[in-house]
Amino acid sequence: MITECTLGEAMIASLARTIEDGTLVFHGYGSPLVQLAMQLAKRTHAPNMVLVAGATYGVDPDPPFLAPTSNDWVVDRGAACSLDIEELFDLGGAGRLDRMFLSGLQIDGWGNCNVTLLGEPEALRLKLPGGGGGCNLSCDVGAVTLWTTAHRAAHGRFRLVDRCAFVTSLGQRTADGVPRAALGHRGGGPDRLVTELGVFDFAADGHARLVGTWPDTDVDLVRASTGFDLIVADRLAELPLPDADAVRILRELDPLAIRQRELRAGDRQRTFALRSAR
Amino acid sequence: MTVYTSPDKRTDLDGLVEHVRDRAVVAVGGGLSSREPMAALRALIRAGRRDLVVVGSAHGIDIDLLCGAGAVAETRESYVGFEQDFGMAPNYRRACESGAVRVRDSCCYTVVQQLRAAIQGVPFLPLRSVRGTDFLVLNPDYKTITCPFTGEELLAVPALAPDVAILHAQYGDARGNLRIEGPPVADLLFARASKKVLATVEEVVTTEELHARGGVTVPYLYVTALAEVPLGAHPTACYPHYAYDRPYTAAYLDAAAAGGDAFRGHLDRFVHVDHATYLARIGGEETRHRLASWKDGTEAWMALYGEVS
């Protein structure tokens, strides 16, 4: 009997809750939590979601297990059909893509993300791998779920920052505060940010707002790890956890526990008792 | 832009890379851990090609190796890394951070539109996206324009016709028709947009056999030359022939992260040798059998992704 879930499984369930049934949803590569969130949603509350997998562009794949690389035949197994790379991005450009998921080494209060570089373009302190198609899709896709497994400030360095060193993907406003609506982009931008410390929505002015914490985190911990001004919702909720059935599905989908690799070592041991078992 | 009509384009790896000049804009096929033309890239390094400009979408060991060998002057890739598997690309990082490689990162749809402009023979194509991000700072050749029909502000991105696309396919025929099985990533766009297409294939077969296998993916008229190179994508996957070689990749990354003599040792052992020697050094038939074992079922396939000791 499953009586508890890991932090990773709880985060996956939170990501999955941002998916509506009957919508077209895409994940990029290098994000096991999101791959599993989409598969979980498809198997529970969103059976009619069109699931497009990043790197392969397979539609509704049913992989026998999750691999640590996204452009692999194993994660494309069972796909009903496949899109071309241009077809996927055209779906975004034309306003047919409803949701995708983005992350960043830095994320600011408007939901701008940086996965490109630290320092100046001519004097780099750190070259990050880059954003794939995230820049284009952050502008075009109907709604964006943001996530990070590295919210907790380490060595005095924030990941949730006042300003990104480079804006790879666009949030609710530009780094200078210009609302995205003024740029004429199709998409509505980020509406959720799921971290290992809590979950944010985005208020009417476009700024991230803490709406819930995990059973072992609180507002003070979130504030201490947040480099932008922390806005907290009037009613702060303890975040809902997955049910035992959802946890079982996740463990079957990911027998190699690739989902744990996305978490920092200290967060891999965090577990929460499920409601039914309390 | 020309078309290639020779009835027999078969050559070897050395003959293939003669078509690439220093400073060429190179589109590397495949993506992440699959179907990257690694044998051709090693041949390019052996031939001493340098100052290459690499363009593409999602890459890993291919671009990292070229950077580690000092062959790259500029990157216009969207992503170079090893996902949640091994993380960042050490040689790529080092080359970008030292200034040896100029960073002009791009984004997948931007690259797609630039390639499509070249394919269509128009000087640019518009995009709605990108405005509001810092890609305009990295790429001053993007221009904001006003749509003459609607008055909307859009971004114009210039046509991109790579000097050469280097692809690895499962099958090809002597004339240069290619059959790619599984996700083609950007290979078809690269083939149509590039001035030359150089291909390695697992097997050269007859045109009839290509058709029997499901048909042509890249028509021969785009293809300049091809070489039959079994395991030509190793250590990336080329299904159905072989899966991704995770232990080799882990060892590569250890050498790449250490840099210096450790990485020079890797180059001496695996790059500055002919392909037959390479195949022997990666473990010969034993490795070929191990990487083909994904066909034996889910347990065998999963075992290929187990922890690297």
C-alpha cells in the first residue's frame, strides 16, 4: 500500500493539475518531472489531452519506461503519429498550442527565465545549455507552467531573482516591466510556478504570488530563498498531494527513477504522508 | 543553390569532408542523444577543419566534441547539453566562456523560419515571437518590421542557407536518396536549405530496397556525397541498429570535464584514428551486440540506461 509520496511526485502532481482536458500540450527536453506530469494527466483527469513530446515530436506516446534522454525511440513508443519540428512550432505560432512548461537557472518575479548565460554576452561567467524552443513558445503558447527544483538559495545565491542576467523566455512583463500584451504576442504567459518550496500563481499585474507551501516548508523559508519581493496570497494553502493511485502510476511510468535526478541531493529524501494514510 | 545529379555519389569519410571548408556554416543533423553524424565530425576534426559556425536546434556530444577539438568559431545553436542525464557540455561551456567560441544562441522556431526563408529563396521570414527577450541583443541581424497588411509589429529573421548539412541516416542508395527512420528532427529542413548535403549511412542499399523499407526521406537531388559508415552515429543512437552508448558518453564527459591532457588523450584514442580502429576501440562486436540488445525487450532496453559505475 502506498502511504507516502516523494517531493518529486508531489511536484509532478502539481504540474499535472495545470493541464486541462481536451487541450494541446507540449513538453521540451531534459525535464523528467514535466514528461511524467503530462503522462499522469493523460492517465487521470485529461484523457483527451493531445500530448506532444519534446525532441521526438511524437503525439500521445506510451513509453515502456522513462529514459534519461528525450530524443530516444523508447520515449516515442506507442505514439499515434509524429509532427515535424516546423509543424509543432507552427501550431504555436497559429495559436493552437494551449500549454507548455518552462524552467530557468534564474526566474524573475514576472516569470522571465534564463537558461542561456550568466555575465555579459562578451564576458561570460557561465554558459548554460540554452533554451531550445522556449523563447519562441513562451511568446506564442496559450499558457505556460513554470517550474524549478532549485528555488532554495544556495551559497547566498538566488535562483528566483530580481532580474535575470539574460531573458531566454518571456514572462508576464519584460525585464523592464513592459506588459507582454503591449508586444502583441499570442500567448498569455506563465500562470503557475511550481518549486520545491512552494507554488505561485501570477497576480493581475503579472507578478508571481505565493499560493501554497509543502508540508515541510513555510513562508519564511520561501521568503529567505526568493530574490524578488515576495507577494503572498491572502489565504495560503497547504498544497494538495497526489492520491495513492497517481503515485502508483508515476512509479510504473518511471521504474529507473529518472524523476529523482532533477532534484537536488538534499531534496530526494523529502517525503509526505498521503491524506488517506494520515 | 544547385542540385546534385551524379548517379553514384558514394565516397569514404575522407572524401566526404573534402566538401567542407574552414569557416563553413555547418548544420549538424540528428539531435541530443540520437543520430548525430559523429564519424563524419571526427573525420572533419582529423582533416583539421576549423573556425566552423555551427547552427541547429538541440545538440549534445556532437557540438561539444567539435568545440573540444578547437574546430568551432561561433555557435548559433538553441541547446547544447546532456539534459538530466549528464547536464552541461564541458567543452562547449569552456569554449564559450573563454571567448574561443562566439555565442549567438538561437531558438528552434527562429532557426526553422530562417531555414524556410532559404528554402523558399526569400530574404527573410517573419515571426511574432522573440520580441521582449534578449535574443535580439545576441543577434543584431534580427529586425523588427511593421506588417504592411495589418500594421502589427513583427520580427524579421534573415534567410539561413548553411554551407553544408552533415547528416547520418539509416539507409541510402548510391544516387544519394536517404531514408531516415524515427524522428527526423531538423534534418529535412537542413537538407533543403543547405548548399551541400553530406551524409553517412548505416547501409547503402538499392533504390528498390529503400522503397521497400518505406520510401525516401531526403531526395537525392539535395545530396552531394554519401559514405557507408556502420555505427557512424555512435555514441549517439541510430535505431533500429543501435541504442545510445551511455557508458562511452560518461567516459567521454569525464575526459571533457577534466580537459587538457585528459581530453587530448581522448582525441588521440578515439578521434585521430580511422573508423575501423575506432570501432575496435569502442569494443567491437561486443559493443555492437550490447547496443542492439534494446530489441530483446523492455528489461534489456532499460539495462542500457542503468547507472554508470
